[in-house]
Amino acid sequence: MSPAGPPPPEKMMFQLSLRRRGISDQRVLRAMDSVPRDVFVESDDRDDAWRDTALGIACGQTISQPFVVAYMTERLELRDDHRVLEIGTGSGYQAAILSRLCREVVTIERFRVLADRARARLEQLDCDNVEVMLGDGFDIPAGAGQFDRIMVTAAMEQIPDALTARIEPDGLLIAPVGPHNGRQTLMLLRRTNAGLVRKELIDVRFVPALPGIAREL
Ligand code: SAH
């Protein structure tokens, strides 16, 4: 049940700007509407939570721009029965969006403090189908299994074979690929009978994917 009265203007603008930029999948728009982004930003940034912009979070990382979250989600063509892997939990916002659109989300983060905070927020929002793991997306535990969809939310210089090996037949992987401080392009990989088919999408800017669990925290 939504609260009585009209939605706040900033939330209406949020939906409008996603539509204007070409997001048309109703399930994705509904998921973006249902997850309160202000819960995932730093308390000083609450007033900016509904703007279409990336914002800084702890550990020098970022919560992605809403348009990019919606765009990547839409391109994954998610179904209710899908098992999804996210690499780069960050604030947990993208994981919350994914959780509304599939059966199960496993999300991996290399900073303990980010993983712990994201887990707490996701619990608070009853995202019961998300597992937050402290770990390294370049070294996923064998026991994590295979995935129908994989989303990487940190820039990789190339997509490792160990990661593409986790995609189920007919599965999709989306990832920003490129140098840490240069031009990065979102790549969409589909596992077909004939092998992996790659497609270049739009240029983006993400924080780098770094190997190993972070030592700081
Ligand atoms: N999806 C996040 C934003 C991601 S920012 C959100 O919705 O808020 C990228 C995140 O990837 C950072 O938190 C960074 O610490 C993490 N990261 C970078 N390299 C990683 C790796 N090898 N394994 C797991 N997480 C990684």
C-alpha cells in the first residue's frame, strides 16, 4: 500500500527522467519506483537522492546514477525464476532493484563495511531473496554455482573467463569494460549454442573493479 496523497514531486521527476531517457520496461520502472533510494545514500546526500546522478558512499565508492541502474537492469531481461549475480554491492541499491525482478540475488562486495551496511538496509526493506557476500568478484567461490544473469557494477579491463564460465546457457552478463580512468563501455554478453555473443552498448563511468578483499575494513 502506498501512503495516502500524491507522490512527492521529486519522485515524479525521477520516473519522468527515466522515461525521457528511454527506459520503457514497466517492471523496471515499477521496481525503481518501489525502492527508496534515499535509504541507500549517505545521510548528507538525502536531499539529492532522487536526482539522476551518482553519489559518493563510504570507502571512496559510489552509488550509480539511477538511469544507469535502470538501463543495465532493463538490458538483463530479468524473469521471476532467474538467479542473478551482482559484483560490486556498494550501497546495495542495485541489488534491491534486482531483488524485485528475479528469484534470487547473490551480490559480492570487497569492502566489509559496505557489505555489512548493504545487508542491513536490504533486511530493513525485506529483500529476503538477496545474499550479500564479502568476497572478490574475480575469485567467486565454487559453491556459488551458476547464474542466469550476471551484472558487474565496477569497471573491468576485461571480463575474466572464470566469470563468463558462470553464465547459464541462454544467460546474459552485463559489465562496464575499459581502463580505470579512460573510456568504459557497457558490454552485453549472451551465451548461445554457438558460444558467447558480445554487444557494445553505451559509454559509462564506474569505479574500478580491484582484485582481493579490501584490507582497510
Ligand atoms: N552497485 C552499487 C554501486 C557499485 S560501486 C550500488 O548499487 O550502490 C562498485 C563497487 O564494486 C564498490 O563498492 C567496490 O568496492 C566494489 N568492487 C570493486 N571490485 C570488486 C571485486 N573484485 N569484488 C567485489 N566487489 C568489488
